[in-house]
Amino acid sequence: RAAWPEAQHPPACLLQNIVSKHSSQFRGNAQHDALEFLLWLLDRMHEDLGAASPAQQARVPEEVGCGTGGRAVQPQWRPVPRAVTCPALAMSHRSSLTCPHCLKQSNTFDPFLCISLPIPLRQTRALNVTLVLQCERRRFVRVGLAVPLLGTVAELREMVAREGRIPPEQVILAEVSPRGFLRSLGDTEELGAAGEGAPLYAFQPPPARRTGCPRSLPASPGGTQPEGQRLLPAAARSSDCLHRGASGRILLLLCNTVGAGTQLARFGPPLVLREERGVSWEQLQQSILAQLQALLRGEVRAQGTGTLFRIRLAGGSAPCAYLSPQDPRPLCHPAIDRALQLSGAGGPPHVKLTVEWDTSTKERLFGNIQEEVVQDAESVRLQQQAHRQQHSCTLDECFQLYTKEEQV
């Protein structure tokens, strides 16, 4: 302080020469870390103003509990004990340890010049969910949600239910890729990976009421069976399993695909319908075509008992992957029962079916239709914009995270 007049600023070279006399690490013309210099300067000024003796800086004796406990760290902005006439630059940091068993508490005080504060990270991520609703005005709509990183699918189900204004127990969550269904989501699953494997869909089941009898059976000309049809063995058909009961209705999720192998592609929207367990293949085919009526290029008339498509259980094993047109009650097969059991907790039990069309039949009935057209809600843009922006936080939030109690 005596090296230059009080009202003047020292030249940079003079400041560097003075600092280098007292600290060898800052000698020379090489670049030096500004934070290290600041800490060194504060420490020397602290000593110059009258640092406390080692006896005065000793820690407060700890009261040891019975082992483990919870630790709450709080910065206490008070000077370290020293002479009354000497100011200090150091602060005192109090670390409090409380035993959860005997509730004894010990406090430790440490002087410090700076604190490395953690920065709170974003706790949510943007997730788009396509709602398949029964409301004609909002049949297909994609919404944007801010889902917790460490939550469960049950929380996502509640959020989707609020967006669709439907009860949570009616929501079916499933991943649907451009090739068809991947999997359904159960409530106990972690939310971190949901929607990463494929776009996420939320289905609302139709009302549980009986409908009228299906219309006459449409069929392809000639009533021939498509190539590649894998039929179930006669010993494994539902006619041998009728003791399980053919009454009641079953919830079916459907998606339409065309092609095979690497050329397999989904077209049209995924659908959901209720059907009687005891229906025949012809009646099931009628119900599926009725759901696709809006997509057909023209009227499809009944021309025999042939099959227009194949029906495969999504995720089913090889011998029971396909339902058989020769099965009098295909939805009563034990493979359907296993699929219902594997649908998981959360949402009503359901079975995922893939309707496979030959390329020629698909082009004749549907033309060049591709995937469904989905309307994006305003929340999609808002959530993407909010999560693209850099996460900001206040200094107070950093201190709150630093002093948050933790279990050790």
C-alpha cells in the first residue's frame, strides 16, 4: 500500500513486480490463473489484517453420535475469532451432523475464502405424446409434456389423462415405431427411457358397450389366402380351448403394416377397438375394416370367405405369432390370454395386433396412404423451446442446493 500514492492506480508492470516479490509462482511473463491470484491475494490480505492464531482457529469439538447420520451444511457468515481491532476477510463454515438414531448433533466450524457452488440441473425433459382419443373433434393430437427425469410411468399417465381430459385408469401407453408396435408401458417402469425407442402413443379405449352386429364380410376377389400365411397347428387352436370361456369383450390395439422384412412399414393411424372374445375370423375382419372405413378408396363388398390380411400378435412367439383364419374363435386362443397377462400394470388389459397387408391389396384398397396426419398442440412448440434454452438459475438456488441436507 505504501508503494504508490493512495489516489492512484499502480501500473500493471509495477503490480506484477510487487506480487512476484512475495510469491514465486507469479514470477515471469507467462500467463497465470486469475482465480489462483485472487485466492492468494485474499489470503495475504487476511494475514496482513491480523489472522487468528492456530489456537484461535481450532475447530469446535465434535460430539460424536452412534455412527451414521444426516449432514446439513450451512454457510455461517461470521468472522473467525480474533483481536477486536483486526477485521477479517475469512468466513466461517458450519457443518452440522445429526445422528438419526440418538439425535445427537455435532457442529464443526471451518474458515474459508471461497465456495464452489453446484449449479442446479434441469429436472425435466420434453416428451411428445400422441393422443388417440374417441372424441371426433380431437381424434389424433400430439401434445408436449415436461416429464420428470426420475419419475415413473404412473406420473406420465396422470399428465396424459389431464391433457386428454380422461380418467388415468383408461390411458394405455405404448411405443409405436414406423414398423409397428414395440411395447406397452407399465406404471412401475422408470420414466427416463420412455419414448426414446419409438414415438409414444396414448390410447383411450372406446366405451364398454355392446355394438350392433357386424356388416357383411368384405373379401378379396377369389377368396384366396395371402402368401406367407403361417397358420397355428390344429392342436393349438382355440376350438380346443373353449373351456376358458368365449364370453366377454377384449380390448385390441391395431396397427396396419405393408411389406415384409426390411421393407415393412406402418401405414394409417393406430386404432383401438373392443371385440367379443367369441367372434369368428370373418366377424373380426369385418370389425377391423369398419374401423378403416374412412381410409378405404371405395366400397369393399363381400365376395366370399377369403382373407384380406394376416393378423399377428405383436411380440408373440414364432409358433403362435399369427391368428389362423381357420380358427373358429381366434380371440379365444391361449396366446391371447398370455398377451393379456403380459400387458402390464397400468391401464386396462389389452392385446396388441399387427394387421399385415400385401402390397397389391394395400394399393388397391388404400392407395399410397402413409402414416397418420397428427395435429400438434401448442404445448409441443412451447416445451421444445423451453428445453432448448439454456437452463438458468439464481445464486440463491445454488446456495440452497449446496446446503441441502443429505444422508451419509
